Amino acid sequence: MDISSGVCSPRIRSDNLKKEGSDETSLQGLEMELSSDVGHDHQIEPMSALDIMRETVRILRFNSWGFMGIMTFLICPVSAVILSKILVYESIVKRLTMRLILVSQTSGFSLTPFIKEYCHRFAETMVSSVMCFPLYITLLLSSKAAVFYAVECTYSRKLFDVSKFWVVIAKVWRRMVLTYIWTCMAIVGCIILFAVSMVAFCSAFSVLGFSSELFVGAAMVVGLAFSVIFAHVIIICKVALVMPVLEDVSGAQAMLRSSVLIKGQTQVGLVIFLVSAIGMAFVEGLFDHRVKTISYGDGSSRMWEGPLLVIIYSFVLLVESMMNAVFYFNCKFSYKEISDVEGDSILDTRNVLSTESMGIP
């Protein structure tokens, strides 16, 4: 099932759109906004990260009630658990932190406050990811599917229908779960590869007796290489998660198709990832400082600051999923346009060769 087969591409205007009642008036206005800078030649220009953000705002304006419902019932519960860290057991985090510090020390790292804090944060993230995995694979995955379907409805000139969504989710749920597991394995594999590479390099430099400057330089080179690989994998995974809802692909096939679609669009995907990651990290820091740690007054303000930060964090997650869906459509139709141009070029070349072989002047 390919839901997106009849989807109107981003920023392309349907000149022969029929007016069917007052419900489509606002949608036609949205389509005019989506295509305000595009002519009638149906040429597709890849969108920048800023264009994708603007497109996301326009889609949010059109289906605002639907997206707010998704955020309230599916994303907010997950955000509350993530920010409050009620499923994170401090005893497990402490034991894992001590093991990471021990590994760092044996690898040659000096136990600076930065290394200790990094080990603690990494251990906390690992424990939180494992304990919250049931929420991720149920509520959060359902919210992503709902957002992707709602964006597809907007581009298909349809309103978001909850009843139809549950029919769709029942068909694509198994593909979504399989693809999500594959993305998790890819991310975990990158992290393990980075940890093993870092320990191996640092241990080798420590045994050979190199100076601390070379030691730090080697760590920076490994970290930089990992950052490039990890960012590329993250972009592939985010686009791959959109595909089970909009295309008849899943698992490794979705990952492979995602890696093909994002060619030439990696920088845009990286900017989207960095913006959303910085936003979520900022809200998490505010929650830790203003709600969990009472560093001012009597702490009574956290009665309203806590729910407010949960809503803000949920909104960031919502916008991130919407931008990933828009980014997928941008990559898909850009790739389709390039493929059509290449196909026309090959066809013209064959026609010229056949004409020359027949001796036609």
C-alpha cells in the first residue's frame, strides 16, 4: 500500500483543483501558499531547512486541531515521563557511571570533571532509553505515525480523519515497529562502534607512551569522524521512519531507500536534526534547573513551570516529526524529478544514436 501515490508534491500548485464546498477553501489557500513561488512548469526545487520550517508552520496552521490532539493524547504523556525521569533508577545509573569511569581511566583518560559528568549523562541516557522503550514503541511511535499521516492528508487535499487514521495504523503498525527496531539497532551500532574505536585508539596511544597532546588529538579525530557518521545515520533513520506509513516498505528496505532519497539533501536534514536536538536539550535543561532542582525561592513556581515545560517539549517533538515528514516529501519529489530528467536524457541519447545508425541526417 502506497499512501503517497496520489499526493501532491510540496510547493506544487494543482491548477485544475476543483472547489468542493467551504471545507476546501482554507485548504486551497494553503496550497496557494505552498506554491506561491512556483510556476506552472511543475519544476521542483529542493527546499532549504528554512523553507521546510515555513512549510511546517503552514501545515500546522491548516490542521491545527488535529496536531494539537496528537500532541495532547500521544506526545505529552511521553514527554512527562522523559523530563521527570520517573523510570530512571539512580542506583542503576550510579553503578553504570562507575563502570564507565573505570573504563575511561583504564583507557588513559584523566578523570576530569568533564569526563565524570559525561559518563554520568551517558549512563543516565542509556538507562532512560531502556526503561522508556515500551513508551517509545507504543505512544511515541503512534504519534509519529499520526503526524506523518496528517501531513500526507494535507498534501492530498484532505482533512485529518481520526477514524481513517486508526484503519491506516492497523495496516502499517507492524512495518512501523520493524523499521523502528532497525533504526534503534543502527544507532546503537554506531555508538558501540564509537566506544570501541575510542577505547582502542586511546589504549594504543597510552601503551606507546605518546604525549597527552597527541592523545587528545587522536580522541578529537575519532570523535569528529563519529559525529559525521552518526549524523548521517540519524538522518537516514528519521526519513526511514516516515516510509512505513506512506510507502509499502519497512525494515532494512526502508533504511536502504532512505539512504538513496537523502542524497544531496544531507545538509538540510542535518540542520533540522540540530535545531530539534538543541530545542529538546534546552527544554530538558530548563526542566532540570527550574523543576527538579530547587535553586531559588520555595519552589512553588514548579507547579505551573513543570506542565508548561512538558507542553513545550511535546511541541518540539511534534514539530520535529512534522519537519521529518516534509523533509521526506522534499527528498522524494526531488529524487523523482532528477530520475525523470536522467531518464529523458538517456532516451534522447538513444534516439540520437538510433538516428545516426540509420543514416538519417
